[in-house]
Amino acid sequence: MNDNYIEFKKKRELGEILTDTFAFLRTNFKNLFSVLLKTSAIAIVLFLVALVFMTYVYSDFLGSIGIYSENSNIENLNIGLMILSALLLFIAGVVFYGVLFGTILNYIKSYVNNKGIVNTVEVKEGVKKDFLKIIGLSILSNLIIGFGLVLCVIPGIYLYVPMSLVFSILVFRSRGSFDAINDSFQLVKNEWWITFATLLVVGIIGALIGAIFAIPGFIYGIIKGFTFATEGSYADPSSLVDWVSITLSVVGDLIRYFVIYTLTAVSSAFIYFNLNETKHHTGTLEQIDSLGKSD
């Protein structure tokens, strides 16, 4: 057993989930990041390219809508290109999300099964096995949440809580998409509020950490905006966009998504095991069984 092993199969309060999420990342980040590079390199590159393409397209759009700009050229906007860039980013984002979540959850699965010792081959095989299911489940769960939001916002918020656990159920229980969705509702039954509170706090923390990486681009934009304003060229928005601002924006977005997705994936695993232990006492029963065998 790993000396720094963190037991997932136990009940936890909100504070403990947060503490153990960061403790797990602190002790496993190097190994987890290494595994992520091996499984997610292509997905990261595709997502990065899609981000660059969309940023470039919409930067060109910014220059075209300059109300006071002599170079305003709104009639020549390529709407088709804008839609294409958004579609490509969505597809690349779904793939990136699927690979990242699949890797992290399968890493945790191997970590739990082997008491802190992660089998990299096991993780890679798990990612391959779950990849398409996670992609399909991601689309399906987002459609469900979107439908709830369209109805009256509150149903969407309500549905988000069980939908946040479907990937953990799919990986840890080896369930199909529809079974994972059904199990998620059973799991959060009578535990919705505490689960919502935990997800909310994790989301706020992730957003705050992610926002740190947007600061360089924000500062650069302020400095350049001030410079151009003093030179009298502020009327042309396109003058504010150059390769430096695009690079800072894209890199900041990539790191922000990576941080938020990683925090969400790890915390959702802790939330899943906490609820599963509350409802089924799986970890407790395994410990009792192991004590009986040792005797």
C-alpha cells in the first residue's frame, strides 16, 4: 500500500471532500499529469488548435464591428466561418472533456483497487474502453441539463446535480449510459442539497483558480488599450488584438479548462464514494470482510 494512500470509500463532510481533493492532487499530480499527457496529448492539441482558430475568427469579427472605425466591414463578415469555429471548438471540447475525465476517473479506479499503486496500463485500457461511452454520456447529460434550463432554469440546476455523478458511476460501476443516469438519481435521493453545496463550492474554487490564469491577458489588454487610447486609435477594436493577446487568451483558457475539469473530476469521485458509502456502506463491509479474512 502507498504510504500516502487516501481512502476513497468512506463517508465525508463537505470540508473533508475539499481537503482530500486537494490532498489527492498534491500527492498524485506528477504521476497523474504524466498519465494525462500519454492519454490526452492528441485531444489537448486538437482543443488548443480549435481555441486558436475560434479566437482568431472572433478577433477578426471584433475588428469588423468597430462602430467608429473607418475600417468597419460588417457586411463582409463570414458568418459561416464563425459557426464552423464554434462547432469545431464544441467537438474538440467534448473530446478533451471525455479523455480528461476518462483518464482521471480510471486513474482513481486503479488507485482505489490497488491501494494507492496506479497501474498505468490499466488506466490506458480503461480510457479506451470508456471513451466513447463518456463522450455519448457527456452529450446526453448536457442535453438533459439544457432541457431543464430551457424549462425554467431551476429544473436545469436540479438535474445538474445527479448528472455530475454519471461519469463516476459509469467508470466505477461499469454501467451503461442510461443505467448510470438512473443510478445517479437514486444516489442523490435525500442527499441533493449537500451534493449541490459541495459542487457549488468546488465550482467557485475552480473558477477562482482558473481566473488567475486569465490575469496576464487581462493586464496586457488594459496596458494595450491605454496605449492605443492615448494614441487616438482606440476607435478600431482590431488594433487591440495581436499575436500576444491571442496567445495569452488561448493559453489562459486551456489552463483554466484543465484546472476546472481536473478539480471537478476528482471531487466528483469523492462525492460519488461518499454517497455510495452513505447508501450502501460498501467500504465498511469490505473492511469488515478483510478483517474476517485476516483472522
